[in-house]
Amino acid sequence: MAVSFRSVKIVAISALVLLLSIGGVFFAGYLIKLDREIRDRFAGARWALPAQVYAAPQELYVGLPLNARDLVHELSRLGYREDAELGMTGTYSGGAQRVDLYARAFSFWDGPQPAQKLSVTFSGDMVSAVTDASSGEARDIVRLDPMLIGSIYPKQGEDRVLVRLGDLPPLLPKGLVAVEDHDFYSHSGVSLKAILRASVANLRAGHVVQGGSTITQQLVKNFFLNSRQTWNRKFNEAFMALLLESHYSKDEILEAYLNEVHVGQDGNRAVHGFGLGAQFYFNKPLNELRPHEIALLVGIVKGPSYYNPRRNPKRATERRNLVLGVFRDEGLISDADYQQYVQMPLGVVGGRGGGVERYPAFVQLVRRQLEADYKEEDLTNEGLRIFTTLDPRAQEALETRVLEQLPLIEKMRKIKPGLLEAAGAITSADRGEVLALVGGRDVRFPGFNRALDSRRSIGSLAKPFVYLTALQQPEQYNLETVLEDEPIELKLPGAALWAPKNYDRQLHGPQHLYMALAQSYNLPTVRLGLALGPDAVLKTMRATGYQGEAKALPSIFLGALDASPLQVAQMYGTIASGGFQARPSAIREVQTKEGQPLQRFPLEVKQTIAEGPVYLLTWAMQRVMTLGTGRAAYTQLSPDTVVAGKSGTTDDYRDSWFAGFGADRVTVIWVGRDDNQPTGLSGSSGALPIWSRVMKDLHVRSIEPIPPGSVEEILVDPDSGLRADEHCYNAVTVPYLRGFGPQDWAPCAAQAEQGPLQWLKDIFGH
């Protein structure tokens, strides 16, 4: 029996050793697999980095039309704060005549610009001096750091701005460690004390209710695993944390955590890392955060949704103050500082969207233009830096007026609140750069972009192109050409009888060409278009940038063709620039994440229409604003501001348009309903109130009445259309293409009463 028992014991021990050996082999394999996974992931690029999209920077130079109030507003928009001492970058101080600021450093597409203290002096509404605040030396031109306006990230994707540990304010990493993992620098990735404490709580509850995770374990969970509280996941987490710490330093792990941790949600976009968190909540870089702001970010880590400062400000404040208490207890801030900071407001900026992703309609345009040259993974993974043409001042004006005016129009017209929609585009008059874009009345919602994708009938916005076609034939047409305002009926192939009517259903007798356009009369326009031919008119439209599929039918004379607001802006931009067509561009430069130039987007302009006829048309469109359907704009604009424009109203008042320009800006506004039902709004009653207020806010520059060499200005009697002189009391100066003006004198002119040889008598005497 003894031998038998001893044999069994030996067999049992052997079996146990074998099992332990096999288990050890499997465990070793398991550890090797985990170790390889950790090293492979951490060895190269650790994150997919979405492209960062920047607005155009605010430039400062002598002669810039900008006052101190507007500069302070721009600085506030960039997250600068008032500080008389200018103690750090991102601060300013000043009054009505001078603003001092400590501008941030920034790496632009043409080279880095260092941080610098500046003094900007104003004379009224103009910059009179820009000087170095330290040396007093004059500066030719200075750019402020551009606003981060969005990112290009995959759907349901993560967004982040990478930071380096050495670039952070020391309070952030020290405070984070004090709150999240006090023993971070002494443990090996796993804290036994924390695990024992959590184990007791979990055993008492009968399931996992508390974690004992270190910062390293949290990084592993976020980076490699999921957030489910299971024993298997916790087991993997612990061993991966130990392995991670065996390969990387504490500072490397902490830096990775600072860039990885989830700090908020913006719709489909997950906000990760403290770098983007500072922009998202405070609209400024991390190194400019004050202690109470750092405390809020650290506190949010515990639960970004639960402690969301925009939705739960009271809860977030309590959490922030608790964190500030830890900072004080750890000696990171003084008790006096603690008492001060717990009284401070949260300081969170904005609502939905926060400090970034402010302009989804514009960012959507940027993305589409980039997709022609870049793959999707390049835009969402490589951390590209995209410098755009967006002008924050123009964008703010467009958004403000859309949000303000639509409810007023609905109330005035007794339209159900929220039923009207609007879209708008602002471009530069000479370059076609897109300065602002609004895709709907919910300006922060990245949904249907009406500015780009809504194809609506443009109505009377088409009429200027009929008249431009005529003015390119000076031997037959000029601004004083008389057009008949008489009924007309047309039988089009395969269609019902077409019998257009004037807007007011009235006949107005013969009309000078420019006045027919100014009053937007349909019948003279149709008669002129028929004389020119639909093909010729459509050719003119295409020369200005129209790329739609409209057919050459008479109905296009009155706007029976569809276009988006941005497409209309391109067409009117060709007129504004004197006949030079430019493709609307939203991008200036693309850089790598290291700041190296990758691609420039040069200006692409080509002259498609002669400058002379365009000048004549612009003259007529100025009369639209002073004599015709756009004259209500001057309830907002100064009477001496010269602009040109055209209203647009479609059948049954389904679409209300206004498009026009000054010397520097082209603005297009559309108002209507998404279901294409009538609104009762004409172009003048719906879109024009928004347009005129936007142009006022932009301080639009007047069009300069300087005719090109191909144009001559002649004093004309408006009754006869013939040459006039000082004896004609109502004479007006009208531009003509050189050599095609009237040669005969009007009856009111003194010359008309003289004989055919009077000029010889004037020279040689009687």
C-alpha cells in the first residue's frame, strides 16, 4: 500500500508539474503576444490625426479699415483675454485709440512668426500704426494666429490635437497625477493598494463596481481594450500595463495618456486629449489655461458626459472645485489661490461645437475641394494643416443676420416659426475666394448644406446675363436702347403656351434697356432675349461660370434654371471682377503635420467676357439699387456707398434671392422652404433685408466709377437718347463702348439749333 500510495503521489506531482509547465508555456505565449501588440502599436504613429482646418489670419497694417473695438472682438474670438500686464501670449489691453497685445507664435505657410508684443494705434476706423511694443519700431504687416475652425475626421471618428509634455503648463501633468494616480511615479503600472481597495468593494457588491486603475491601466484600456467592466478585461489590462511600463518611461506614458484620454463629445466627433480639449472648452491653447481651467479639464476625465460643463454646469463646478482642493492639498497652488479660483466662473465658451467645428458648411466645402487631390485616409489620418480663405468677420456677419432676420420675416409675414430656411455665400470680388458660407438657419448643424447642394430656380437673377449678352453687341444695343413692354405668347415644342407677365401684371410702355433691368420687367427681357437667341444667352451664362444642365430655351431668360448660392456667387463674381472668371476657392495652402509645405492652391482666373460690356452692365445694376428693386438696401447702407445687385423671385414666390457686390465683396442670399412651397416673399422682401445688413456689417467698399479704355462716357438726354449739353436740364452721363455712342444732338441741346456748318463759323468767325 505504501508503494502504491507513493506511486500515486509521484504521478500526481508529475501531472501537476506538467500542467504547470504547459500553463507556463501558454502564459508565456500570451505575454509574448501582448508584448508584441504593445510594441507594434507604440513604435510608430500612435494615432490617426485628422486634418486641422484654419481660417484666414487677421492681418494688421497701416491703412487697414479696422477700429479698436473690432480688433478686440477679433482677439476675443481667438481666445485672447484682457490683461493689462500682458503676462503671457494670448493677452491684450487697450482702449478706443490703441490696443496692446501679446501675439502668439505660429508657423504659417510661408514661415514661422514668433510670439511678439505689439501696439496697434487707430485713427477713427483705420489702423494708423503697428509697432513693436518693446522697441517701438514700426512693423509693415503682422498676422495674428489663425482660428482653428474645424477638423476633417472619419464618421464616428476621433479628433485630437497632439501636445508634448514639455510644452504643457507644469500644473497640468502634476495635477492630473495628483487626482488620477497619486503613486504614478512609484508603481510599475499596477497599484496593489488600489486593486485591494477596489476588490473589497466589488466583492461586497457581487459584481464589478469600482476600478483600481492606474493612469497606465487607463491608457491601456483606452488604447487597446474596451470600457466593459469584466474580470477578463481587467486581467488583460493589468498585464498590458506592466508590459507597457517595462518598455516606456513614465513621461512617455503620461504624454500618451494626455493625448489619448476622452474629454468630450461633439455630435459624431469624439474629442480626445487635453490639446483639443482646451480648444473645445476654452478656445485657446493649453499653455494659456489658468489653474481653474486646468482643474476643470482634469475633473472632466472622470466622466466627460456626467461632468459636461455645458449641460451640467453645477455638477462640473463642484467637480472642478474638488480638484482645486487636491491641487491645494498637494501644494500645487496656495490656499489664497484656491479661495480665488473656486469663485471663478467655469469660463467655457460657446455652445454646441465649442471652440472648434464652428463652421460646418464651410469645412464641408474645404473637404470637397481637397478630395480632388487627396485620399480619404490622407485627410483623416495624416494630421494635415489646411489654411483656408474663411474670413471670420464675414462669417459672423452672415450667420448673425440669417439668425436675426428669418424670425423677423416669419413674424412680419405670419409664417409659421422655423418654416423658412436660408443659405448664403460671400466671396472676394477680385479673386473668387470663399470668405463665408451658411448652409441653413442652424448654422452649427453639419447636415444638408443648402449653400452647396440646394439647386433652386434663380428667377430674375438670370436677367443680367440677358442684358450682358445684348451689351456685347454695341452696334445694336446700348444702355439707352428702347425695349417694348408689350404682351407676348410663345408656343414651345412639347409644352403649353407660354405667356409671361410682368411682376405687377401691368404694362409700362417703352423702356430704356437699363431701366427695364432696374425695374426687373419680364416682358422687355423676354423680347430682348428672343432677339438675341437662347443659345447666345446660355453661352454668356456659361462664360460667367454657370455649369448646370439648363437647355437653351426662352424660359432661361426669366431664370428657369437651377443653381446653388455658391454657383450664383461665381457667376456674379465674374461681373464684379470686370469679366474675369475665377473658380470659387476655399483653400490657400496645405502643410504636413510638421509644417512643411505640401501643396499651394494658386489663383486661377481667366477673362471670359470683355471688360467694356461688363462695365456697362454694372452701371445698370447700380441703377437696380438706386431706382429699382434693390433700393430698399439703402435703408441700411450709406447713400454714398455704390453697390450693384439684382433681386430674384421665382414662380409662386417659392424662392427669394438677392445677389450683388461692392468693390471687394460678392454676397448671395437665398430664402425659401425646403418643401418648395410658396413663401409669399419676393427677392426684395425676403433675401434683400439679409443681404443689405450683411453688406453694411462688412463695411463694403464702394464700386469706383472708373471706366476702362474701351468705354467712353457721354452726356445724354434721357427722353431722346441723343447727345446732350448743359442746356438739357435732365441730362445724364451714360457709358458706351467707345465709338458706339449717339452722334446726333438732342433737341434740347444748343448744338441742335445751329446749322451744319456752324462749327466752321465758330473756328473762323463770321
